[in-house]
Amino acid sequence: MSLLADHISLHLAGFDLLRNISLQVEAGKVTAIVGPNGAGKSSLLKVLTGEMAPTQGQVYLNNRLLQHWSLLDKAQLLAVLPQHTMLNFPFTADEVVGLGRIPHKTGLSKDREIITEALDLVDASYLQKRLYTQMSGGEKQRVQLARVLTQIWQASHLGDQFLVLDEPTSAFDLSHQKLTLDIVRQLADKAVGVIMVVHDLNLAARCADNLVVFDGGVIAAQGSPEAVLTEALIDKVFGVKSIIAQHPVTKRPLVIT
Amino acid sequence: MLVSITVGTVDISVSDALSALTGNSVNTQTHTILFDIRLPRILLAITVGAVLASTGAVMQGLFRNPLADPSLIGVSSGASVGASLMIVTAGGFIQSGALLGLSLVAVGAFLGGFAATLLVYRLATSGIGTSVTTMLLAGIAIGALAGALNSLLSYFSDNDMLRQISLWQMGNLSGASWTKVTIMGAVALLLIWLFPRESKALNALLLGESEARHLGIDVQRVKRRLIVLTALGVGVSVALAGLVGFVGLIMPHIVRLAIGPDHRWLVPASALAGATLLVIADSLARIVVIPAELPTGILTALLGAPFFVALLLQQRRDV
């Protein structure tokens, strides 16, 4: 099963944001999207999650048209972490994380258990009773990550689940970047399909099963990080000279600029 | 409430009030004051206070803005124009032309409020849904327009009408009757019954509209429902009690400072707090200038504002 973009185009206010994009996010795999600013990465996420309707093409969630899923069923299969969340009301961390349980009817005690585990997973247990409005950027982002994790905490009888992350690590220090990658990998091992936009090519190379390079609203390349990341491509897409080496431990490609 | 029933231009002792309420006989004058004047008035204060404060909490959640209040959707300013229009055009009928015990002014206020809300909602709704930002701006624009119309009406009215208009705008519970209490009570019960169904949706909406949609919430439907219920609640409140300011803006705020922003508790707690404030304010309104009475709206702000400032100062110290 998969989250599938089938020949998607998106025109908005006279601009071609996406042109004829086909992309399959497979369950149990990590798909990473990289590309320059304004290349259409976030637009693609918006189309994939149903926030924007594509001008042309279709999106399928587990072989069924995305718009044919009810909002509630969709929410049990597809969790979305936006780049920024404008929450300026003084919820405590566990209340924010608890919002991720809204689509589920598992009862208060089970929800509490899941909330505690999720906060623990993102290294935010100490934040549990703290006010969201008083947290640092990285703490807020970890709490939001925990929130979307609780949304797909248990497998669903409705089908495979997907997690959409828009720059999840942008506010994180090194240890929490690594933590996020570990979480993403664990989820993929539990058959969740993950699609994430990242800016750090090395981070993407380390975690991705499928690496998608966006440029000017089209896919410039996609495939395994080894196949995709070449010096010529990085020069063409980002306009930056680089050397591709191999990471001594992970054996993944390492982009040196 | 018990204290409230005993105070007023005519003093009634607590024991008299209690015995009357429990069905024992007291003299007829006391009985009349209690059952025909004070009791409906207190019940009206409770229901109006509860409706204003709970709709305030709901609007602040819907607009994701702790400074929002029910008047933002245009209902109060529209009601104000409707009421003024009635006072000016039908001045003569007001005393005589009672319709079901409801004055023409109330009907005018309700219609005006509803029309303004409808206009604001229409202005902010396009093919892709209702934009709360546009609604906020449209509400301000309609509010300004209504203010101008009001001034215009005031300009063309005589002294007597002018006094009526400004008294109405200060908010007053003195016209309470059992008919009004019944109508207001029905509306209050409807809101108390329906608001809790949307409290989870409101919590999710605080994250943002698309985030709420990703949590499985039909945002457009929730918005439409809450706006209709708010327009109904505030429209009827304003029609029956005039413009009682402050309750809808500040009470949810105070409650949020005390118990947090979770709408499952915030909305009912705000209702309770609003009801309490309005009963206290109205009791004071009856006794501070005996034998006359002050409009209740003046007292709500006089009481609430210093309390709110104190809370803010305390919160600043805690941080």
C-alpha cells in the first residue's frame, strides 16, 4: 500500500508550483525530499495531504482516491507535522500531544499512556506539565512531533499509515536530529510510510530509502541516495560545487561542500 | 443568588426571602417583588452572563485570538443599530406596542444583530471556505459602519430617544420578565447542550485550521455551527438586556488564566463565571444609587476591569 501522487500539477496565481509529479511513498519506507527553497517541496506535501487540490492528477491513499476518504478515517492513517505551528494558547505539553488522539476513541487511560510514551520517545518527558507558550523552539517542535506520533501510534484496521514531516529537524540540536532519524526508522520498521522534507543532504542520505530531488516544480532525480547524489546533480540543482565521499561508518554517501 | 434576591430599593430579609421561595406565605408586596421582579431579573442575569461568557470563550478559540469577543462577528453592533432604529422610528409604539411582552426594540436588536452577522459571514466566505482573518476585518468594517449609522440615528433623535438609546447601549437587566427569562433560558440551555460537542474541535483549531483538518475535523462545519450559535446567543442576549460589555471578552480570559485553555472545561467554567459576575454586578446596580438604579453594563466593567488587571499583574510576577 502507498501514498501515491499520480501525474500531479499545481498552478496557483499564475505560477506552476508543481509540474507532472509522480511519486510513490511506500509503506515501511522512508522517502526524503530535498531541493532549493521554492522548488515545490512544501506544495507537494500540501497536495499529498489533501490540503490543496491539484490542478491536474490524482492522489491515492492505499489505492483509494484521497478525497474519497472521510476526514476522520484519513486522520487515522495520515499524520502531518507542519513546518510551523501557530499555537499561542497556554496548553501544557501533554495537552498538546493529547490533541493527536482526537481522531481515536481509545479512552482516556489508554490515551494518557500513549501520550506519556510519546513524550518519552521524543525526549520531552520533563516538559509534560510545562506550558507550550514558554518552551524553546526545539522543545515546541519535539512536542509537536510527539503529537503527530500519537496520531498513528497504533496500527489501523483501515490500512497502512503514513507520516508527513515538513522539515522536522530544523530547530533541533545534533542529538535531537539523530533522535528524529531513529524514530523515523523505527516507524518505517513498523510498516509506516514516512515522507519528509529536509534541507541537510547528509541527513537525507543517511535516513532515506528513496531520495527525491526537487527543482523548479519537477523531480530532478529520485532513487537510492547512492544513485541520486552526484556532484553533477548537486551543481545543477543547488549551484554548489561538492565532493561526494562515503561515510566511513554508515557507508552512505557524504556530501562535502 | 440568595443575597442578590434580598437587596434592592426595598429591603427584604433573608428569612422572608427563604420562606417565600420555599412556598410559605409572606405579605403580598414582598411576594410580588420577589417573584415578579427580582427572581426573573436574577435568572436573566445568570443566563445572559452565561451565554455572553461562553460565546466569548468559543469566539476566542475560533479566532485563535484571546482578544476576540462575541461582538467581533458584528452581532452587537448590528443589534445596536436595530435597537436605535426602533427607538427612533417607532418611539411612540415602544411603550404600547408590546409584542408577546417583548418590546419592538428587542426584536429590532435581534434582527439587526442577525443581519450583521450574516453579512460578515458572507463577506468572509468564498469557495475555499470561511477565512477567520477576513471575518475579523469584515467584523471591524461592519462595526464601524454600524457605529456611523448609530451616530446618524442619534443625531436625528430627540432628547428622550437619545436617553433611551444610550441607556440601552449601557446594558440593563431591569426590564426582566418571566417571558424574557424563558426565551433566554431556552437559548442558554441550547448553547450549554451544543457547545461541549465542539470543544475538542476548538482545541484542535488552536493549532491552526489545516492542523485541525489533519486531525479529522470538518473545520468549515464547526465554524458555521459555532458562528450561528454565537449569533443566536448574543443576538438574544443583546435584544433582552442591551449591550452588556466586558463579560464576553474578559471572563473567558480570566477563566483561562485560572484553568488553562482546554475548551472542555473553559467553556462551561466561563459560563459559570459570566453568570456569577453578572448577578453580582446587577445586585450592586440595584443598590449603589438607591432609590434609582444604575445600568448593569457599567457595573460589569467597573467590577471586572480591576480584577482582571490584578490577575495580569499577578501573572507577570509569576513569570
